[in-house]
Amino acid sequence: MPNSNWFSGLAIAAGILLGSSGISHADDTSACGLPESGDCLVDNGTPGCADEACCLAVCDVDLFCCKEVWDTTCADLAVEICAGGGGGDCGDPSAGDCYEANGTPGCDDLTCCSNVCAADPYCCDTAWDFICADAAQIICYDGPTPENNECVDAIDLGTGDSVTPILTLGATTSGPDLPLECESFGSVTIYNDIWYTWTATSDEIATFSTCNDVSFDTRLAAWAGDCENLEFVACNDDGLGCAAYSSFMVVPVTAGTTYYIQLGGFAANAAGEGNLTICEGEACLAGCVLNCEKTDVPENELCGEDLNGGCNDPSGGNASQLIEVGDTVCGSLWASGGTRDTDWFDFSITERSRLSWSVEANVPLVLFFLSTDCPPAIQIGAAYDACPAVHTACLDAGTYRVFVAANGFDGVPCGSGAVNTYRATLTAEPAFVEGDTCDEAIALGAFEGDLDFSTDCASTDGPALPAECDSFGSGIIYNDIYMSWTVPSDGNWCFSTCNQASFDTRLAAYAGCGGILLGCNDDDLNCSGYTSLLSLNGLTAGEEIIIQLGAWGNGVSGNGILTIGTVCGPAPPANDDCADATPITDGPTSISTVGSSTDGPTLPAECVKFGNPEIFNDVWFTYDATVDGSVTASFCTFLDATFDTKMAVYAGGCDGEVIACNDDTCGLRSEVAFSTVCGETYLIRIGSYSAAGQGIGTLDISSSGESCGGGDVCPADFNDDGIVDGIDFGYMLVAWGECTGCAEDLNDDGMVDGIDVGLFLVAWGPCP
């Protein structure tokens, strides 16, 4: 669903903002500019206020202020729009284009700026970023209404497969509410809708898709009948496997029937452009599984039934179908109107085993291994887009369940042909893990250095830890392995998975199997990813130490490096000090502040947030301007920072002026926007709000303006037509996968993948 920093305010104000033409009648605003109208910044008791420009801007948002009375709500709007707080930049030509991320608070069109900032004050308080620019595209649109705005004006797309460019900007909301089975996040409305007709030539299925090929959060519906008597057929909000809340609708069709296709947005703020793709026939969904084999075990329910719903059994009977290891099940799945089919199968194993649940299906799946109680005590699950989806787990002897369902609650109604079918195979093999018990501990001798390890398929057999080792209510090290180590020399020694394990690790050390506990650690404050660092002091050469290494959570395993040595803690990053700042440029860059110290100066008053003038545990980067224009450096693009970030940008070196700063923009993550001049170098300082904060994340830098030369300011415009749109996305899909050196690989990592899609969507629209 909509995911932006302006949606909540916009949704509340949508009736005002999107229902306004942007033009006020003279008799509504005649009091604007009259001295007797009173101060704009207070409840003045009269219609309008004395500052004409401010009065007109406020009344364009809320006509009540001019028609009835200038009350406290109007005064608050005036403070936001007209009196500092960034609002004073609205209408200033130097503020930048409203339809671009311009790097300044506000933008150059007074009315547009006022409307956007009324929905999202960040755009005027801090910076007009790409989210504000996207909002302006919708709120400030003054172009024509689409020709197919109403059902009676539906554009006929004929028959067969097609790809049709679509534009919903300027469309009104005219269609009927959807039936309750289409309810999505409490909504049954398709906003800003446009209409098409299409005629089926077969008695199969047809797919209607904006999946990964549109600039906004879409919603689709199909109707039969005519515009006066529409008969509901199908709907979809978010298609399975479709990014950015785009849609994929499967429609059972009848040859010769003409269908009305309604296409719009999930919410009042959702409008834009892209492509509608139509494909007819079951081959549109093929590619992994079409039919089952005669030797398959049939699932004991038909599509639409719920006879093996396990803990979701509506009768409360906890029904589950019994299968054997080695069986391949032929089953059906469906997801429609906010409800999905979940299939549960019971099986037994006689020894600890490595299990594989391999499922072939034509839709993304979610798969689980579960215990048989409700709710399950063991829940080992994951979502998959690949076919086959292969889910693995290691379990002790006993009876368990496997689970399969579509990874979504809409878009796969019964009658969707091959999309309703799956084949699932359960296999098992005995599990052997080196060092799985203390008696079988891996002999390390007097080892010192880095040791590769894996806890894959390890069991949990260690003793419960004492109270002083309790961590978040847990005193168990799960899925553990053991190592026997001989102390090489007298002194203090460390055992570390810090920043070098794929899972949430936990460590303990004992004086031999069954011996006294020498120490324990779960999450070290200086380590990211919940990794561990255990220090043991005063050890004596020749002592035999048992090291227990596993996970904080049950069913969690992975691999990594265990470092044994006398130096504890992570090494500081190379760019810990400003003098050692590393170069950075446009695009995504992985950053780490783990092990860093604080060397930057305190921030000026305008950067103080919650009374804190510091950026703790900072690292430094140099940025050479790529444009005469504006630059946005953001953790909001990928939202993967593991700590509470804080940022500042300096001009003129380590002792230079702070030209931009930010603490929280998207949650606890930061974003700064600043103006750049070709030939100039800027310093970007990244750290944490708190003294204890350290971690990792992805910083994305985007620029807008006149190129400094030597670079492409619009790299996502693959066909060089001056706009990043659905045609360019088609190029990306063609290049999908390994693609070293190709233009579609926007982050130059040798793969065209989801990260490149994220960068592509940020660049959507007209090029600078």
C-alpha cells in the first residue's frame, strides 16, 4: 500500500486538495488584502486576512477561511505556508522546480507549493525531495481529463494480447465500489479511474497487468454487462510478486464476452502513468507447472475448499493431510479478496534429518516447517519467488507439518487455470554436524586467528545459561556447535563473531564439558547484526576451554567467521576521521560505522534535534559535484540502516560550514538535500544520534541539474527520449539477470535486479 512520508496528511486533506481547481471565485476571496480583515497569523474573527498573497494561498487550500471566518485552523495554515518554518519559500523562483527534487525547502509555484506543504510540511520545513516532487505531480496537475475517464467513454482494446500506455492524472473517481471480497486495507474504492473494454476469444483465462510497469499504486477490476448494469468479475490490488504495489489480475473469461476493465489507484493520492498489459490463455501463467503426474499424491480438497487448514481450520478441528517423506503432492491454491488458501500436511521422521520442501508453482509462495501444536512452537518459514521454491530445515525425530500458500491475499481466484496448481515434494536425509555435541567438540588446539564455521543443521543440546546470561528473556543457545580450544599463552583472550556472521549469534565458554561457565555474550554493543564478542580474562596457557557457538533464536542457523585472539572488538573503519574521508558518488553505497569513534565538531543550533548537537561514532566521505544543481543523500531509498542515523554536509573542508543536516526523515533514518557547484568538493558526515549507536546501511545519492560533464545525469533513460518511463522499464526487463557492463545495471554490480529497479523508480519522470 502507499508508503511515503506524505500519504497520511494527503489522505486527510484529499477532499480539499484534489477537489479544488486551484482557482477561487472573486466573491470568495474579496476580503484578502483588506486591512480590516486582520492579521493572517491569528484567529482574527473575520473572513480573510490583510496579507493578500498569504490569504489567497491559505484559501486555495481551505475556502472556509475566506468564505466564513479566519479561525485558528486558518491561522495555523498561514503560519505553515506564509510565516517561516520553510513555508516562506513557497513561490520564490530561487526555491526550485516543484516537479523535481530541488534541494531547497519549498518550490517556485506558490499555489502548488502551498497545497503540497499543507499535506506534507517536510517539503517546506526541510527539503523538497523526490517524494514532494511526486506529490506535486498529482496535487498540482492542471492538464486535461483522460478521454476514458468514465465507463461510457471506455477505450476499446479489441481482442488478443496487447500493451497499452496508460495515464490517470486528471481522472476523477467515477466507478462503483468493489464488492466486499475485494476489500484491501479497508478500502473498496478504485480512485482516479479510467476505463477500457476488451473481448475474449477463448474460454480460458486472461491476465491484466500493471506489474512492475507503472509509476503509482494501482488497482484493477473487471466487469461484465454494460455501464448501467455492471456485473463484477474479478479484482486485484497488489499483484503477487509485483513491486511498488502494482497489480496483476487473473480473469476467467468466456469467448465472445466483452469485459470492462477499470484501472486506477488505491488511494486519492495515487495516479500516474505506465502500461496495461493484456495476455489471453493459460500459457500466460505457464512456465513452471501446468499439470500433475499420475503418481502424485492428490490433495484432499478442491480449489475453494478448506479441508486441510491446520491451525487456520475454520471448524477448529486442526485438520491436516497425512503424507510420507518422499511423496509429491498435487495440490491447488487460491488467494482472492483478502483471503488465501493455506494447506497443511503432517509427516514423521525417525532421526534428526535435513528436510527439503520443494514446491513448483506459477505464483510466489510462502512455505513453512511447523510443529503440530496450535499455535506452532516451531515455525521455520520463508517467502519465495523462484520456481521451484525450495525450503529447508533440520529437525529432530518426531511428527511435524509442512505448509504451502500463495504469498499474498489477492490475485489468484479459483478458475485461474495453471496458476491454481502446485506440485510439492518432501525429502529428508540424516543430518551429521561436526561438533554438534560437547562430547564431539571440534579440536582446535592452540589456535589463534580466523576460523570459518557453520551451524547448519546443528541441534540444540547445551545446558540452560545462568540468570546473568539471560538476554531478552532467553537463556538458551540454540542450534549450537562446540569447539575445544587450548589457551596458547597467559592473558586475556577474545572470541568474536562481530560483524562476520550471517545470523544472530550467541557465545559461551566453559572449563570443559559439564564444567563451570567462564563467560557468555549475546549482542555486543559494538557489533552489528546482533553478532557477539566474548572476552575471557586471566587465562592460563594450556587450559582446555570449551566454546559453545549458536543462535539466540530457535531454528536459526548460519555461517560466519569466529576470530580468536588477544585484540578485542572491531577495527575502526578506514574513514573514521575526517582527514581520511573516502570518495563517494551518485548511486547506492554500503556504509558501516561499526568500530568508529566521534571526531567531528558539535553541530550549529539549527541542526540540534531533541537537544542533541552531536553526531556520534561518525565516518566521513568526500563528494565531488556532478551537477550545478541539487543533491539528495538518503537512507530512505533502501531503508536498511540498522541504527538511528544522523548526517551533516560541509563545504570548505573539515572545518567548513555546515550546509545541510538531518536526524530523522523516514523513521529514525536520515536524508539531506544540498545545492552543489561544479568543481566543488563536499564532505558528508554520517553517524548516530546516540553515543552507543553503530551499524550498517545503504546510502543513496541522487543529483539533479546541469551536468558537470563526464557523466550521465539521466542514466535510467535507456532510449534517450528525455523521460524515464515504461518503455525504459521494458529495456530493464529484457536485460534482467547477469548483465555485466550494460546500461540497465544502474549500480554497476554486474546484475540487473531489484536494487536497480529501486534506483529506476527514483528516477521516474522527465529527465533533468
